[in-house]
Amino acid sequence: MELELTDSNSVDARIVAYKILLREYLNRRPSGILKEISAAINTHRSFISQVANPNYMVPLPAQYVTKLMEVSHFTNEEQETFEAA
């Protein structure tokens, strides 16, 4: 099955949507948050940058979602919105 990039329900469109939301949330946090997240999940800061950049199709592995939200101090509303994306 071929994915339609114009379809808002396509995998690519959903990845871009959550990346835009994640970038917006991370931009609200103090500087150094990417370093804190990368240390918490034992990865490079550049990986977190790629995960939060809609120009890269690098998804956030599911096992890191909870840790990212904890370290970033997402509000309840932010958590619900992010999980729905």
C-alpha cells in the first residue's frame, strides 16, 4: 500500500504533526532541555533535535514518550494533546 502525502491521516502527515507540536512545546522550555532529554534517554542531543524537527522523518521511539514528557515537565493538557497527535 502506498502512502498519500496529501492525506492528513497518512503516517508521514501524523509524524510531521506531532513533530510540530513537540517543537512548539520544547521551545516553551528553558534552554538546555534538549540536553536534559538526551541524558535522560541516553542518546545524543542531535537525535532529539531530529525528532523535534518536521524536516526529518526520524520518529520518537514509543519507549521514550513518557520520559520525554516527564523531563520536559509537560502540563496535563500538553500530555493529552501530544498523546492524541
